[in-house]
Amino acid sequence: MCPSSADNQSEIPSPTYDVVVFENRFASLSGSDGSPFRLPVPAGDEFLTAPSRGRCEVISFSSDHDGSFAELEFPQAHLVVEAWRHRTADLMARPGIEQVFCFENRGEEIGVTLTHPHGQIYGYPYLTPRTERMLRQAQAHRDRFGTNLFADIVDREVSDGSRIIASDEMFTAFVPFAARWPVEIHIYPNRPVHSLLELDHAGLDGFTRMYSAILNRLDRLYPTPLPYMSALHQYADNAAQREGCLHVEVMSTRRSATKLKYLASSESAMEAFINDVTPEDVASVLRGL
């Protein structure tokens, strides 16, 4: 992902660049022909398969091989967010794409083998299981209380205050009450929107500043940069996804400067997460950085 030179012909045939997006050469999802996609309906006793239709893209945040998102100057970070927005609009408009997921895996502990600062963008042909589960919970909340689940979560976190890391007139970052990971931060808009597509220029500015500020705090948490997974949850403005709300989850498996949190039997087999640090303590430390 470095710029191409006479001695290094990289994926990007240019001697310099700002931000680049290209299709993943080893895509898990590919070959969407624009036609609607449906998962096969189980019938009889046979296991069923279906083509892995969709789109997998790589986004390089910078031509600087040794940099990171947290180190980007504001205009460069803003350009990355604009690229996320552009790719979201393009992919969401394609027949057969039901969900667009922008994410970053950073650090060897997460399994990253390519250290150049980059992320990925998936266009799924169906709603992913976790997204479906969150939307079901949000609809159940709407049916019971008449309000949006995600907006209520933000309101309650702000009212409590003990897990808030940073907040301004547009966005709020906090450690969730039932955090699963040793380090877990959620970033929400104060006014619910479905995706980056619904943010105006001021909203994109605010999102970029808050997201960059949180990543900066995380890199000061320990003597070495924090390995993390960053997940941008977005939803379409349609009946099936109407209760969804744009938000970011940043998660790390590092539970101290030298130790990792392993997803052992309780977490991996039963999905019952056990944490040895309270969300309030993590939020307090991050507020102080």
C-alpha cells in the first residue's frame, strides 16, 4: 500500500497519494452481478450453500507506511471519513447489497500482518447476525417504550456520567455499561442518524474530531500503541433498519500493558463475557489522558 516506485511496484500505481480505495485481491465476498440476493431457504435434510456475493474493499488511510489513523492531521482524517461516506453511498445503492461495514483492525495481537495504516469496507448481501439482533432489540424497545433504543442508551449514559469519556454538542464517547472487552468505547451522535450519509458538513467535522480524539487517547493508554478493532455500524433508511443508529465501537483485547484478554470457553463457547475491569474505571483512566 505504499506508493509505487522504481524499486517497489505496489498495489497503487502512483508515486504519491492521499487516500486510496481498491477492491481486495483476496475477497471473502465478490462477484455481485447487481441482481437481488437471497440466502437459500432450508428444505429437507441437506446442508445448503450459496455464492459469496458482495464486495470487499481496502482503504489506505495515508501513503505514510509508519503512521496510524490517530496520527493523521485533521484534513487527512476528514478525507478518510469522506471516503467512507462515498463508498457507503456507492455500495448501498447497489442491488444485492444490504449492509455496508467500514472497519479497521490494528495490531499484531488482533492478527494484522500488514502494518500500513488501512481499513476495510465490506458490502454484505444480507444483514449480519449481530445487526439483525440489535435491530430486533431496538424494535422491541420501540414497541414497549415508544422510543429509540440507541438514543435512550446515550441519554442514560450522559445522565449517569460515570462512563463518559468525551462529549460535545454533536457526539458522545463512552464506555458502555455492559462492556465485553477490557477496553471498549462507543461513539454516538447526539441526534440519531442512520449512517454517514445523513451527516452534513458540520456533522462530518464533528465525527472526525471525536473519532480521532478517542484513538489518540487509546494510544496514550499504555507505553505502546493499543491494538484495536474499530467497527462503524451503519443502517439503511428503510422499514427493516429504521430503528438503527450510526455508531462506532472501538474494542481492544489488551487488558494491561503486557497482558491480553483471551476469549476462552465462557466467551467463545457460551458468549458469556467475563471482564476483570469495571467500565467506570476504564472511562476514568481515558478521561484523564
